[in-house]
Amino acid sequence: MKPSLQQSFGQCVRALRQAHGMTQVEFSEKCGFYQTYLSRIENGQANPTLNAMEVIAVGLGLTVFELFERVREQAQVQLTS
């Protein structure tokens, strides 16, 4: 079954955060979010605003467009797996 955009976005954020060696607590503090909000995003249970997506992207050293390209790439990999 194809994951929702929310799920794909969250999975991508988690993978990128982990690749940067940050815990949820560290990354949520960097972004100015509550850790529970970041957890809900990563689990596909929250629908972040465009502003929140931009904060996440910047926290990962990306633009929003680069972040969504990563989400698209990951979703394609999941479809072919």
C-alpha cells in the first residue's frame, strides 16, 4: 500500500535527522518545536504547515524544494520495494 504524503514526509524527516546524528530532542530544540510535535510529524500523525516545513528543511541544511525532492525520491523507492 502506498504511504500517504504525510507518512512519506515524516519518514524522510526522520531519516535525514538521523543521518545528521541528531536525536528528536536535539532537532526539535534546533527547530523550536516541542519534541512531541516532531514525533507526530515523523510518525505521519501531524500535518505540518508550510512554515514548519521550511523550519525543518533549514534545520536539515536544505531548502523546502530540496526536502520535497528527497521525499519524492524516498516515496519512489518505497513503491519499487
